[in-house]
Amino acid sequence: MLRKLSDGSILILPISPILSFLLSLNNLRNKLNGCVFVIFYALFGFAHSFSDPRADCYRKMVAFETFASTTTITDIWNDFLSGNTFDIFEGMLFIVCSNITTNIKVVFFIVGLIGGLFAYLFLSKIQKYMQLHYGNRCTYIITILYVLLYNPVAIGGIRNFIAMTIFSYYAFLFLIEKKNTALLGVLSTSLIHFSFILNICVVIIARLFVTKRHVNILWWTAIVSCISSVFITPDFWGNIIQNLNLGNFNQAMESRASSYASEETAAAFEQSLTVQLQRVGNYFIRGFYVLFLIYLRKNENKFSISSFDSVLYAYMLFFLTFGYLMTSFSVVGNRYLLLGYFISYFFLLKLYIQHPDIYKLNKYIKSLPWVFGVNFAWLVMNAWFVLDHRFFFLPAPFLLL
């Protein structure tokens, strides 16, 4: 019944974008449901209310409204080359949009559209390689969690949302499909958000050195980094950055890295409710991954893991290792975990599809919404704060009024 309703999600979209989106997630092999997926992100962007001065979207609205009308793309590029700015995407986006409209909602509509498109393209690739079967509860849960990582509230930050969706898609092409040209897409994300330079380096290292032969050592590093991350503080990374003398290599990189790891930044974010919620949620998530990895280790003889899945498993362990080591690195730390989460979700689902008779795999998947419960609460709370409330209750055309 739900599968049939999901195939008609495009018809429900004008009436209730949220309901239409949730129905579409039950069968994203359907191209019309894919359209609903992308359009929902665009509408979510358009629905921002810009009434909360604490929100990222409010700061972007102020930046757009005060953006100099005489600024050109050449000016943005020259500022980048001279080191006066760290990335160029947002400035260029403002230039293009300011020539079309003065309505900031249109800017966020475009951001949601671009990010939603790359999120869908990435999910389509995963569908192909994982041979996902829609219509069962476990696949739906994993798809919901995928959306949680690409949470549409992040549209308000513009740069990180666009960079993460593009990075994930091209990293998958580069790592899994071994398309060398995809490296250009991966590299481009540093022009969208400067902090993705570190992601780029890690992906290149993964491609060059991580193989299925490294699974045993990577299992241990993932466990150790997951547990030790509880005790690592921003001061730890601040000292490392200071000792590396990054300024000898790139002054802009050293300045930005130091600002992320500074005591002032750490103190500011300690006062943030978002950071506090993330910290609480991360304790539950760490516990889940430690138990899950131990379970895989103890029961590895039960699973017929193919050569391809072994490589995927190695990548999952590698990115979890790196991600957990970086979680304490200011507000940006959690961003580095996302690729590890993406791979782990679908690796777990692939195991379940291959071994549906193993009871604990089913239970691990069904426990995930509870494990990420704090993250769900954060998403709903922030969506309520940053969106026009008509988006929740009224048909989409009312947003134009």
C-alpha cells in the first residue's frame, strides 16, 4: 500500500511537500520520486523565514543584502588569488543571483536545488552498487538516515551544504568507480568551502593506500579512534597546528586552521545548544559503532563478503578512523565523519540484504533511528526555528504569498 502511495508522491507535492517527500523515500528508483526528492530540497530552501538572527541563513541574508552591487566575478577571483578570501562559490552565487533578483529566498531555492540534485545523484549511484530493494522497513530506515546526514537545515550555511553534497558524489566516483576524472570534482569543493582541503587529502590517501588487505589494522584504528575521541579536546588540535607551522606552506590555511582550533572559537561553540546536542548524540553513536564493529569482528565467518564489499568495508573503517579523530576539531569536526557514516549505512544494509535470516543485522538497522534520535530532534527543532511555519501545514503555493 505504501509503495503504491509513494509512486504518486509527485501529485501530493503541491499539497504537502513534507508528506510527498517522505512518501518518495519509499521508492527512489522511480524517477518521479527522484524529482520530488530534489524539488523538496529546493522548496525547503525557499521556505526559510530569516527571522532568527542566530541562524546561519540570517547571516547569509545580511551578507547578500549588503553585497556590493559593483562586485564582479573577476573581483572575487582576484581576492581569492591574493588570499583575501578562502573560497569563491558563495561570492559568485551572490553575483549571479543579484543580477536576477533581490529576493534571498530565490538564492536559497537555488542552493537547495543544487544540493538536492547531487544528493540524489549520489543516492542513485549507491542504489546501483548496493542493489537496494525498496518496499521494506530496513531500506526505508537507511534512506531516512541518509537524508539526516544531508539534512536540509544545512542549506542555511550554503557553502558546507553544497560542498558536502558535491564532495560525496565525486568521492564515490573516485573511490568506488575508480574514475580519475572525478578527482576534479573532489578538488573543486575546496573552492566552495576551504575546510574541504582536508577531506580532499584524506580521499586521495584512501584511493592510493587503502585496500581490503588493511581491514584488520583499520578495524583496530577505528575502535581506538572512536573511544579516544571522547578524550581529545580542541586544545590538542590547536597544539598540533601550531607545531606544524602551516604558515610556511600557506598562510591562509594556517590562519583558518588556527581560528578553528583557537580557545576563543572553542569557548564560543561551547555556549551553542547545537554543539551540546551534538556532543550528547555522539556518545550514543560512538557506542553503536563500537558494538557494531565488535559484532562484525566476532561474526565475520557468518558473512560471505565479496571482494567489492571488502573494499567498501576497508573504506568505511578508514573514514570512521579519520572522522572520529577529528570530531573535537571545533564545529567542523563532525563534518569529517559523514563519509564514514554514508558507507557504514549502506554496508550494513548490503549485509542485511545478503543475509536476511541473521536476526541481529535486522535489529542493528532498526536501532539506528534511536541511536540518532538526538540528531533527529535537532533537525526538527532547527527546521521549526528557521522555516516559515506555513511550510509545515499549508500547500506549497502559500509560500509565495
